[in-house]
Amino acid sequence: MANQAVTLSRQTTRKPNGREYSYWVLRWFGQDGKQHGKTLARTSKISKRQAEKLRRAKEADLTAHPEHRSVSGSPALSAFLDEYVHARAMELAAGTLELHRQTGRYLVGFFGGSRKLAHITRTNAQGFKTALASGTLIQVSKRGKNLAVPTIELHVRNARTIFNRAVRDDLILYNPFDRLTASPFMPKAWHFVTLEEFGQLVEAAPNLEWRLMLCLARLAALCRGEILSLQWSDIDWAQNRIRIIAKDDWKPKARPRNRTVPMSGVLQQLLLDAFELAPDAREHVIAPARVIVRNISRDFGVICRRAGVVRYAKPLHTLRKSCITDWAGEHPQHVVSTWAGHSNVSTTGEYYLQVSEAEYERAAETETPRILAQLLAQLGKKRDFPTELSNADNTQVSAPQGLNEKAGERIRTADVQLGKLAFYH
């Protein structure tokens, strides 16, 4: 059992410039019978006591996880990515899985497909992020253009998730992406769709399906995929609610997967009218044959021209964000986050809320409290001080009506009463 111990030793190396450096080194035997080692730090950086503490921690880790003794059998990057995508095909939505594939292509483009997972260090991970930002990997991208900061952060997060899987499966000892910090990022400005603009869009919609899509996005904050997958059985007519439920062939992107959102009276009436017109055999609220997904953005441009509304980006998603902003003005943020399907409340505040013009107008029209109004009126009357005060050394200004006490009058120590100005001379 002696080969299970982790030893600590001091190793000295001589550099080409003639200088010598000493390092603390851990050594142990792996499952393959070979000796493995890990350099901790220079002896000038950490003490022997600190190095001994790291040795005990490493020994405890190897005792609890014998598979960590050797990483020489870690797979090549390409082989691991293929297995990763196959294993997560049933766990991730199709769009999310494709993003992970794209991250994998960037990883292979930077490290090479034959690179062992165990040979990718934290320094290499930082180099990968730098390459994404500098455009070095532009040839790997399908669009062939530089990546925006949010996209870079997305691929770094995906890489961290991918390598976490390797750590979980005991293929590597640590995640090289676990210490990369997020770059400063300011969310892009987006257009808040007022109810007046929304009404114009609904009137200009070419058919019932488009009116339903616009209303479900603006009045219930549903995503495009949730709108197209919504079924009549998901609507609770008695309690005026809409249930977002995962289907066999579709899963909501939001977390948690299933949630319930309120249904306003206007939306309820529109859905009732559509339900009466829908054939009995139709399950979906939006007939799949009536909407071509790839043409939604193009058709929305036509609707904007008819309505006289300035075209804005991400039509349905912007309507969803506008709805969430309206909710935030009337309900607590944790309630809004639940309805929006955000597992983190900060996501709602950082990316989905905007101060609308209505908020400024409401604040300007708010009636001033009576007490504050009286105080402002008194201050307005006393803007100018009497001219005789400018030449008077000890003249005291009379207090406003109702305030008869002198400053410091209730202080018991007579010498420090503010009313006795002689104390300060």
C-alpha cells in the first residue's frame, strides 16, 4: 500500500541564464504502475507547511477517487466531443445542442482534434477565449465574421460545461475553463413596443394565426417555440391561465421546463374566437401549415409597413420582453421571473426589463405629498435672507412657525448647547 502515498519533495532546476529555482513537487504512483508528478509552486512562493497541506489534500483525493491517479488514458478532443454530443442529444434542445456542436468546432479548430483532454491547461483555455475575441477562429464560423462579446461568453460557458462532463466522468482532474471570468458586457438596447404600436400591428396582421402569435408574445410573454407548440389542451379556460408544457417532440428553452402564465381578458377573448373557428381535429393553437417559420421575420416586415410602425429586430422576442417589462411594473420581480421562465431572477432584471416612456410620464404626474408640498412652499417664501443678517455677528434667525426649540436646547451639558454661541468664540 506504500505506492498509494503522495510524497512531497523539493526539486531544483537550473535555467540557461545560470539561475537556479526550487519547486515543491508532489509524486505518486498511478493505476498503471507509473510514477506521476505535479509541480505546486516555487519554494519562495509557498512555505513547506502550505505545500504539506496541499500534499495531504491530494492524498485524500486519490484515496477517495482512485481513478484520479492516472490521466494518461484521457481521450482525444474530437473523440470526446462526438461522444458528448451523442450523450446529450436527449438532454438538450435542438438549438442548444447545435450551439454546443459549434463550440466543439471552435475547440477543435484551436486545439486540434488529436489533443488529449488532460493536456489542455488553464493557460490554454485563456488562449482559446482570446482567439475567439481576436477573430483567429473566424474560418471555423459558418457566418465567417467576428464574434460579439455575448457570443464569445456563450461559447466559453459551453466549453466549461463540456469539460465539466469530462471531470464528472473522471477523464480529467480539473476543468481548465473553470476560472475564466466573464468580460464586461452591456446588454444591447431594444425597442419597447407600446400598446398603441401593438394595436397597430394586430390590425395590420394578415390572418388569425399572425394575430394570435403577436398577442401570445405581447400579452403572455411566450417565446416563438412556445407559441408554435401551444395546444388547446394547454389552456385553462376556468382559471384564465396558459400552461407551457414540454411535449414528446419539443421542450421549452426556459427553466423550469413547465410553467404557467396568466391570460388577460383580451387574450382570452381572442383565443376563444380562434377556438370556435378551429377544426375539431386540430390540436395546435397555431396551425403548422399556416405559418412558415423561416419567413416570420420577412412577413413581419410587411406587417410593419402596413401598420406604419418602424421595423425592429427580433419581432416576437421583443414583444415578449415588452410584456415582461409591463409585468414588472405591477408585480414583484420573483413573480415576473417565474412567469417568464427564468431560473435566475437577475436574468429578468439584466436582459428583459426596460424603463418605458410610460414610467417617466407616470412619475412626472405623481402628486406631491401634502407635507412635502407645504415644506416647499415655506422654502419658496424664505429664499432671500434679511439684509441686516449680513452685518450681525450673533443675530439668530427666528425659527419657522411651529418650531420653538433652539438647536441643542435638549443637550444637558450647558457648555455645548448650540444656542450658546459664545462657546465657539
